[in-house]
Amino acid sequence: MPSLFIAGRSDWGVYQNPGDFEKMQKTACRRMVGTHLLNGAGHWVQQEQPEEVGKLLVQFLRGQA
């Protein structure tokens, strides 16, 4: 199953444990097709950057991520 990760660059969760973000990209999902840390967003990325999140989700669902 393809996977996509979208988070805010200012979300502390991404940096909580050093190396976990990189590990997730390589081992957590077999088909990680995209990881995006969006500027100008924190924990509520879908509300802080709704247009960019929507654009990335549409690309992913169309198989263009």
C-alpha cells in the first residue's frame, strides 16, 4: 500500500526522537512515496496550510506523489 506523510515543519513531533523521521521513511512503510514538511505549519498542518495539503493529497491519490 503506498503511503504519504505530510506534517508541519514546526511540528515538534517530527523531531521528538532524533533519527525517527528518517527511519520511518525507510522502514515503517514498504512504499513510502512521499514525505513533506510544510513551511508555515505546525501540528495542525491541514488547517494551517490547507491548500498545500489538499494539493499533495490529490497528487498522491492520482499516483503522482
